[in-house]
Amino acid sequence: MSSTVSYWILNSARNSIATLQGGKRLYSRCVSNRNKSKWRLFSQLPLTLKNSSACGSFNLWKAHRHTSTEEDDFHLQLSPEQVNEVLRAGESVHKILDVDSGVPNSVLRFESNQLAANSPVEDRRGIASCLQTSGLMFGIFDGHGGHACAQAVSERLFYYVAVSLMSHQTLEQMEGAMESMKPLLPILQWLKHPGDSIYKDVTSVHLDHLRVYWQELLDLHMGMGLSIEEALMYSFQRLDSDISLEIQAPLEDEMTRNLSLQVAFSGATACMAHVNGIHLHVANAGDCRAILGVQEDNGMWSCLPLTHDHNVWNQAELSRLKREHPESEDRTIIMDNRLLGVLMPCRAFGDVQLKWSKELQRSVLERGFDTEALNIYQFTPPHYYTPPYLTAEPEVTYHRLRPQDKFLVLASDGLWDMLGNEDVVRLVVGHLAEPGQHKPDLAQKPANLGLMQSLLLQRKASGLHVADQNAATHLIRHAIGSNEYREVEPERLAAMLTLPEDLARMYRDDITVTVVYFNSDSIDAYYKGG
């Protein structure tokens, strides 16, 4: 790529912006195929459209004002060292220690990273171990309409899952501690990432709702607790229900009330994995994704998808939506490839404006909230007849881990917009390959695999390979810096990292990736009875 790539990206982005003046709001719209803004927002005020010929779609989202609009205000020349510094700022690596009397864990280690496009970033991630049960939990949470819902889900969902898996005896101990005002048993051990803001303790309102949940579990009188499938299914839906109820109930504390409104009226998709020995469960609601990298006995690599995106390109999801609503809405429930014409994922937490009745929305918003200051959108889509249109019910997949299952990749759709499943497996395998080894092929070869293999080897031979220590960083680097031949071009990579916040979102989404490596020897020992 020529040295003009930075100039081209900035100018093509700038030419794709149409300024819409409506009241005091500033909106942006663009035509880039990589614009994956989850929400499409429409102002109900008269709009003055400028430069409309530059756009071919009507995807709107609230944009931050950028005061520097002249080309010489953009600092485009990033050195390779600066590029690496930006890419690696959100890295984390954690090795899982052996547990249970020295028996190795089935998880060897994980590597994670995050690159923001929105400001503030709307993705969240979480990793924790259950202290009262066995298992590790990994989660990716992709927010839209703001970061509040993704933040809340990332902080709370694992607690609901952990409580669901507790035995009746442990739940009784939890309830006894609350009644006698003694310290609770520790529930989770969080494995933190750079920039995490997970609270040390659940807030009082959140703890109250969690307690009601475990009290209901106690009433079920189940000695061993829920199955993992049930725990994941119920936890997703129960947390979403609590998010909805918290803003309907009267709250005296203004800060808690405002935060609850922001959480309920923004949204988040979620994909989480629970690993316990050889048992892997993945729960997904939305368009985050999880895949396995598998190495067969003959050394060939393949990809095993564990989730299905919940969007309009999923025929099973379309059928579900049509079953749940009258036949008269068949033509309006999906418009312009979005749910009711406004939302790309068909399952998500929050987004109560697609779940509540119009009357309930009005009654809540009329309690004196400053919706403008809180960045709350008051918009009811056309053809809003039979809510709810959106659910947080997850699809749960079970997979029994085998020695040939080498790694798990969970990521927000910002990665999958740029890379296919097979590309991701290939890149992780290439990252793992030691110097002097050939990059392994996938068993299911795409049409251009030979060309890609050749390019990888050429890059290695020429010494241009960037030695990322973190597989998640390696994936992000390729996602935003690759050309049509899947080869990273330094100029393109630097330009994509230099785009100011009001342009970056037009070319890429927030990208969050976690790569979990499995201990093949430990998994093999499970099968051998070791």
C-alpha cells in the first residue's frame, strides 16, 4: 500500500459524513460496509441534510463532537513502536494454576485484549473463577446505545450463574449470613484486565435482587443446584428481568436511579463460556461469537463454531421472531436487515424500548429524568404493536472437550466483521507456531488458502512478521490492518489507529478478544481416569 493510505482513509471517511442538525443533537451517518452501529436512531425533529449524496444508507448514531476537523490537526505518522503501544495497551495474560490436589486444570492459560473505536469503549469482558463451585467463566459483552448496560452485565451476570450452581446447603449458608449480618461467603475470584472497573462488592440494590434470586432457588429445594445449562439459561433471563424491574421500582438515590435508567435504555449482547474439567458450555445472546480451534490426529486444523449469531441472517432466528408475533407483522418485524428497522442483534440485555409497552416507557420517563443529560433516546420505532420484540434468552451449547481441542476464541462482533472463523483459527495457529515451522493449514480450506499460506511464509522469510506475544493482539492487528490478501500493511494499520473518534467508528467497531488455551494432557487424563 502506498504512503497515501492515511490521507485516503481520512478523506473518504470525511466525505461520507452528512451532518444532521436537529435541535441540539449532532448525528453522523455513513455508508461504509464496516459500519456496524447496533442502533439506528432517528430524530423526530425536522432535519437539514447536508452532503447527502455521499451516503447510500441511513444508519444513524449519536456522535461525539470532534473539534479538530482540519487535516493537519490529525497526527497520522505513528512509528511501529507507537502502533504496538496502542495495540498492546489492553493486553492481559493469565496462567491458570493447578487445583484439586495438584491435578492440572483443563484450562492452561488465556490471553485477552481490547481495542476501542467508540469513546468511551462500549465492549466489556470478564473472567472469573467460582469459589463455591468448580469452573471458570469467560465473558464478552458488546454494548450499544452507550456502555452502561454492557458494564452492568459484565459485573453482575457471573454472580447469577455462580449462585445458580450452588448447592442447597451453600445457599442456606449465604442466606444465614445475610440474616445475621455476617460476611457472605466469597462467590467469585475476578481475573482482572487493564482498565477493568468491576466493583469490589455488588451494590446494595444489586445484592438485594441477587438475594431474592437465591431465596427462590432455596424454595425449589434442589440439593445439588441447577444444571449448568439451566443456570446459564435462567441467569441471563433473570438478570435482564432485574435490570428492567430496577428502574420501574422507586429509588430514592438519584445516582442509582440515573444509572439504572441508562442501563435499561442501552443494551448489550453477551457470550460467555463456563469450563469445568472436560465440560464446556457456551451461552450466547446476540452477535458475539465463540469458536474452537481443533487439531486433528493427522495434524490438520479445523474450526468448530459453538454459537450462532442472532441477527437477520440467521433463518432460525427469523422464524422464531415470526412465531412470536402476529402474521400481520411479518413484513415489518425486520426492515433494512434490522429488528423493527433499528437494531441489528435480535437478542440482547436491556433495550427496554423494544421490550416495554409504550405506556410503561412513558410512565417511567415522566418521573423527572433529564434524558438529554443522561443520553437516553426516547424513540419508539414504527410498527411497534406487540412487544416484547427482544429477548435476552441465550442459546446454550454443550461441548465435551477432547485432547484435540486446543483453544477457544470468544470475541465481540468487531472482530467477526473483519475476519471469518477460519481466518481466526489460522491466525492463532500461526501465532503459536515456533520459528522455523510452517504455518499449519486448516482441514476445511477456503478457496484462497494457498495464496494466504504463501503470503504467510513470504512474510516470515522476509522478517516482516510482528512478534506479538498475545494471540488476541495478533488477531486485532490483522483485523484492522489486513489488505484484500489478508496481509498486514503497516501504513493501513497506522492509519486505522490514528482515526479520530468521530471517524474511527465508521471503519471499525470496538474489538474485544479472549483466547483460552486448553491443557491437552489434562484433558487426556480425564479420559484415561488419571
